[in-house]
Amino acid sequence: MIEPTRRPRVLLLADAPGIGGAEQSLAHLLAGAGAGWDLHLAGTTPAVVEWIGSHRPEVPRSVVGPGTVAAGRLLRRLRPDLVHANQCSPWASGGMLAAAQLRGIRTVAVEQLPLRTTRLPELLRVRALALRLDAHVAVSAAAAR
């Protein structure tokens, strides 16, 4: 539960190796978010984190290694109320998996691409993780399917 006098702390995660539509979408969200949020931006690629962060320079940023362990360390340090996981592909899930394992963190996954994995291990991991999300949204009808 968030105390009424504290702004909700939101961690925006970007795991893309480059700048594409998903990162542009996250940059717009960051730039347009109201002052009522305590935002922090993190990602796995320094250039991507800097580019997205340039849309709102006062927001703190972190670069973390890929995978669940690095994301888990960041989550324990920041203690966000909400994790917004901006997925460059539907099977990118290190930050979401870490958030799902910690108590008291709400997790929203944002699907950007209308892709589906054909590899069984990835498919099973994605479906199991989707059950633990608080919200799973898509930027288009095709991505939602």
C-alpha cells in the first residue's frame, strides 16, 4: 500500500539493444508523465537509457546487466511500487521475472511487437510469467493477439 503523502515510485524498464518504436513509446510516456510520479528509468543498454532519459533529464537512470539477477538487485535497491516493463520482444522478461518474485511490486508488461515465439521453452516461460503480471497491455490489436 502506498502512503497517501508519498508519490508512487515507478521503475520504467527498457531492455532493447537499440532505439526503435518501443523505446520511442517509452520516451513519450516518460516525457508526458505528470509530476505525481516518482520515476526512475533503467535499461540494459547505456545509449538507449540515455536517449530515453534525454526526454526528461531530471529522472534518475540506471544501466543494469541483462537478466533476472541484475534486475533483482536494482528492484531491491529502488523498492518501486510499480514496474513498467517495456518489452522490445514478447519473450524479453528479465525485469518482469525479478519483479514477480518480490512482494509488493505491481508489474505491467507492455507488448510492442505482434510477434510470437515458436520455441517451446520461451513460450512456456512467457505464459507462466503472464499469469503473475498485474497488467499486460499492448500498443496495437495485432500485438494483443
